[in-house]
Amino acid sequence: MSTWFVDRKPVDTIPIDDRAAQYGDGLFETIAIRGGTPRFWTLHLDRLQQGCERLGIDAPAAETLQEALAAAIIACDIDTDFAVARITISAGTGPRGYRRPTDAQTSFRIGIFESRAMPATAYRDGVETRLCRTRLAIQTQLAGIKTINRLEQVLACAEWNDASIVEGLMLDTEDRLICGTMSNVFVTSGKTIATPAITRCGVAGIMRRHVLTLLENARIACDVRDIAATELQAADEVFLTNSQFGVLPVTRCAGQAWSVGSMTRQVMSLAAGNGVPECAP
Amino acid sequence: MSTWFVDRKPVDTIPIDDRAAQYGDGLFETIAIRGGTPRFWTLHLDRLQQGCERLGIDAPAAETLQEALAAAIIACDIDTDFAVARITISAGTGPRGYRRPTDAQTSFRIGIFESRAMPATAYRDGVETRLCRTRLAIQTQLAGIKTINRLEQVLACAEWNDASIVEGLMLDTEDRLICGTMSNVFVTSGKTIATPAITRCGVAGIMRRHVLTLLENARIACDVRDIAATELQAADEVFLTNSQFGVLPVTRCAGQAWSVGSMTRQVMSLAAGNGVPECAP
């Protein structure tokens, strides 16, 4: 169940000439709502604004977005104690043609959706993943931001149906590990943590950014760098981050098995103490 | 001006949870309407069906599409003697999430738009182009088909405002010449023509395919192969193909100048005699 709002009014349609629908010309944020409040709002807003700048469209005013989101949370018919919001930014409406009309005006819409917490067993025992055949194309101009061009993720998710597989990990076209279809990935080796640089492709997740800050504050070394696919197999521990579930241990991928290790536990504990209580042991 | 139809009824909205609008999950065709009839319908239909197969969605029945397009041409308020139709195929509607719902049903909508012929001077004297900074990412899974993930083209078109520049040529991330933002490109060297292989990125245009068939029938050698960016500068002649304008000579790109040569004239003459009268001298 969901409720969508445009200009604070509930809607169930958008203009047929919306550029998001015509060309994927826009971006979006998926924001955890906890206790009726958007979690990590400033981080989401920051990525949204950066994304608009990269796409060359005007970002809606921060206060406008924040107030519209707050209004949607109040007006919707959904239990917002634990929910998820999607803000979609469209480059506006326009006639046929890749070129944006000079009078195009950025628009946005907000959807509030029901959400369920991951089962406690997922946090305790870890989750199984697979390695996707679909690769991420290298496109530095779009890397990091959450655009509406997401066919690679759609195709990757279509690769499996087994509900016991929680996520698919993705490589780029040059055999680097990049991220999951809807999450970021971290690998550990001894006392060191590493996560792929999101400079060529992939989405730089909000929870990834939060965890990187937590690690820095806790003086736990974490390298943001290129990670070869082969490093995944050699990792001591693997974990995922995502704005909705927080931090999840990975126990399986592509024939490799890991136990839930102490580094992952430490990161989960840090997150649990810093805004992401879902990760508490 | 345009008119959009869904289920043969005029509409101006689509569902807000349409997957094309959420993730660019779909594809489209842009079809020249000449004398009230879609030009090269079977070629468009073929690419549309191939695209659906590549995306893993059900294509609407061929007769359904053809009849709906014919009905839209009749019902619209536009002079369809010379117009353009867009058929958008969406993977359907669905809740938040990259994974398509098991009950998702492919939908389509048809828009009929006013169109204007290119000025005669463009065909006679050729057109100026630029070399875009935006590169095409290498993604073999999506190469050739006309998906709704078109941000690269949108960003490329945003690079220039000068109306005297008719098209931007695009390289892939490995310095190969691939296509224009909305056209395909051919280069000649002596008596040989070549056009880039569309196997890693780019859209395999309908007019490109038509011209390749015409060349084959006329026993004019045309190589479909990788073309390095440096080959563009060395070309004797350069021309563009596009389903709307047909064939256009290129006289300028990235500091290089070409005259309208005999090979290009020959191709334009072939096209003019085979369904694309716009190209007639």
C-alpha cells in the first residue's frame, strides 16, 4: 500500500509527458521513515541536490521538500512509525525530444509506502546473496547518484526468484565489485574494512555514507577503493548497507560462505547506537 | 502539439506507479507518419519486439499495436500527412522496488505529434554537428534497443544551444564513434562506407537498418564495424540517418569540414527512391 502526493494533494497519476516517464530524466531518494520522521534527511537531501546538479536540473528548495515530506507523512494512510518514503524528482514535462525545453520546470512527487523490518534472523545469522550476471556499465557522469535510469538493477533483480536470496551483488564491466542491486557492500580483511569506490558506476548509498562516518569516528580503518571481484572470495567478512535495513551480514555469495564475524558485529553495533536500532543484536 | 492515447482513448496522464516513470523500465519507438501511414512499421515492430525480449517483458500483440496506432492516427487532432508517432512500452505498474511484480502487465501508450520536415538546404548543403563530451557507457545487454534509460542522450543534448548545430556525435567510453544523440552515423572512405557496430552501446536506428539494406541491394560495400574516433576526422564523407529526416550529409564536426560528396548523394538518392522522398535532390 502506498499514498502519493503532488503539491500536498493525494494523486494517483502524473502527466503522460513527464520526462521521467519518457527518458528516465530525473532521480529519486528512498528514505526510511521511523517514528514518523525521515531518517538521515540531510544526507538524502545532499545526494538529491548533488544529483540535480549533475543532471543539470534545478533542485526544489530544501524547505519545500522537507515540508512536503512532513505533510505527506501526516496525510498518508500508512503507519509511519516504520515506513518508507520515495521522493521522485522529474526534469519536468515536455514534448518529444531528448533536449529539455527551456521552460521545463523540475517537479517532484512523494510516495509513502508500508515497510516491514527484516527478520531478526537476517541480522543475527546473515543473509544469502548471489553474484549477478548483469554488469554495471562504466559511466562516470552518472556514477553515485540515484537516477531514474535503473534498467541494470531491474535486469539484475530479474535473474533470480529464490526468496532465500536477499540481494544480488554486481560487478562492473571491468570485473570490479561495485554494489548490490539495492545496497552497498563492504568486505573485511583482518582489521581492515574496504568498500568499493562509487566513481565509475553504482549508487553511493546513504547508509554507506553513514557507516563510513561512523567508522571514521571510531577510528576503524576503511578504504574506499577499487575492489576486484576476486577480492570478494578472499574476504574474511562481507556485509551490506541500505537505508532501510541498515547493516546486514552476508553469509553466502557465488559458492563462497562466510560466518558472521566480529568486524561486522562491531559495525552493526555502531549503527545500532547511531540512529539505526534495527541492527541491535 | 500532441495527442496521447491509451486503450484507444485520449489521455493526458499515466499511473504514478508506472515502472517507466519509476525506473525507466520500458522502451519506445519513434515512427514517421507519412500520408497518414506509419513508415517502416515492420522494422519498428521488429525492434520493439526484440527490445521487449531483451528486457524480459511481454510485447503487446503485433496486431494490437498496429490497430491502436492506426486508430490514434485517425482519432488525433494533428495533420498526419507529415507527423511522428511515439509508442511507449512500459513494464507496467508496480510497487516500489526494482523487482518486477509477478503480476506486472506490459502496457503501452501512443502519442501523435506534429512534425516539420528539415529545410531543403539541410539536404542540399549538409548540416553542422558537434562532438559531445558525454560518452556512451558500454553495456552489451542494452545496446541497440531503444530503452527509456536515455540520460546519456539528454545530457549530451544539454551540451549545446546553438541552433545551427543539428546533431551531436557521441563516442563510447573507449573512444569509438557510435552514433548521434538521435541518429546513426556513416563514414565513407573512397568507395567504401562504414557505420559503427551497435553491439556495446547506442541505438540501432530503423533508418540505419533501411539504408544498410538499400546498400546491400545496390551492391555498395558497407562495413558494420568498430570505428575509432580518429577515423571520423579521416573520413571522406559523413552522413546521418534517422527515421524522421532520412539521410542528411554532415559538413562539420569538431573542427573538421566535409563537402557533400557523391557517395552521400548516392545514398540519399537510393533512400529517396525507396520510401524516404524527403531525401530527393
